[in-house]
Amino acid sequence: MIFSSSVGAVSLTAADSFEHETEHRQMGKSRIARVAFTNRPSSIELTVEVGAVAETSKVFLVKNGLAEEIPAGSHVSFVVAVKWDDNGPLTRQKGKDNVDVIILEKSGRHIDFQCSVITRKEMFYLSTERVFIGNIVRTRGEDNKVKMEFLPACSRLAYPGFSYEAVWGSMAESLLSEAKTAGFSRRKSMVSGAIWHPPAISSEIHNGWHEAVVLYFNMVTGTGLIRNVSGVDYFVHFNNIQGESHVPTLAPCTKVLFKPGIAKKPNQRVPPVNAVKAFASLAKPATAK
């Protein structure tokens, strides 16, 4: 299963024996493939291959929050544990169920692929998600010191409040350090940053359903955020998503309908939703003849 872009290509395969691999689909920024195993595995070995990278690029593998440089064309294996309960298999373990492959170009171009095996509705899926694409840019502050930062190159990542550094923490800091040492950046004045262009939403309520726009949704965690017309954010879990797909997901920067939930904890800053679905599912009234 290959996910390619102008920056590079990443291939993800299951090393364990399995019955079949079907339903190859590109879902916006993600590519998935359903995998059915012949047994009930306690772990799944995955292999990531990186290819089609420019000679001047650097490739990093991030596992358990630690980044290491690897040669282009490398085959890297990692193991994801599988837990079973009455609801079927579960692979979600923070920091242990995925790896990131990060490609840095000398021009400062930066792309982050997140590779994992996920479970949805008792089924296994290989998932390769392009979680970031942008540029590492530099500016010089009043103290004459160089400041490095990540600048998104696509609208879906430019929503208000987005910060690659805030999301990825120490990993982002180490990448900025590597980029600074290698000279892999561009002046910020030479780069046009992306602008968030969300669809228009209103305060109208459709039979109990409110309008919102999707800020982001991550395939590995199965979680995301949506924002209503008043600027209030709501937390979404894949179990809240209604639809026909076996892999419930939300496309960033799209319009959805949702039913607000109630926070279960007093200190829960972001309230949950009870349900969310695509705005296109809203039934349109018949046109009078």
C-alpha cells in the first residue's frame, strides 16, 4: 500500500501472514487497506519502506516519540500489540501503535506520514495518513537570533489555533534543530502560507442537528475536533460518526451536522458530541412543481 506525494513515497505492508488485503481506498489525506488475518493475532508486524526521495532530502523515522535519521529506501519494521475483548480487537496504544516517517527537503519542504494498523468495527486496517505538509521557515528576531517554525502548505492545516510544534512537542523541536544544523529551511518572507477557507455554516438547527466545520480528524487516534458558528469546539470520537463506511472518518475543512453532548468531567474543556454526520446527509425538501 503506497502513499506518494511530490515530496516522497511511503509504502506500508503487514509482515504477518494474512488471508487477504482488500478495500484499498484513498480517503482524502489517508490511504487505507482492510486486512483479514487467518488467526487471532496478539501482535502485528508492519514494514515501512521509504522511496522516491530527492538526493538532497533527509528522512527521519519517529517511534515512541524519538526521531532517528534513516537512509532513503530503508525497510523498517515495527510491531503493534493487539488486545482482544468482548468488542473485538484493539490496537490503540499511545506512542506504540504507529510510526511517523518524516521527509525534509533542503528547500525546507516538510511532510509527515503516520503509519499504523487501526481497528474499526472489529476489522483491521492498514493506515497511512499524511498528517502534515508544509515548510520549515526562518525569521530573525529583534535579538538577531534565528527563529525556526513550521508553516502549513494546505488550507486544511491552517485552521485557527493549529500548531505543529504544539501537537508534536519534543519531536517537532528536534526536527527544527536538525533543519537548522543542516540548513534545511527558507526565509519566511519567501513562502506563502496556507489560508484556512472553511465552508460557511449557520446557527440553523435541522431537527436537532447543529451545523459545524471539521478542524481535524486523526486516523490513528480516531478522534478530532469540530467548531460551530459561535466558535465553540466539540470533541469527536469515531464511534460518534454516523455513516455507511466501516472506517468512520471526517474530512477536515468540511461541513457537518452534529448533536451536542454533555461533558462527563467538571474540568473537561471541550464538550463531546453525541453524534455527527456529513452535511450532505441532510434530506432536501422536494421541489414544488
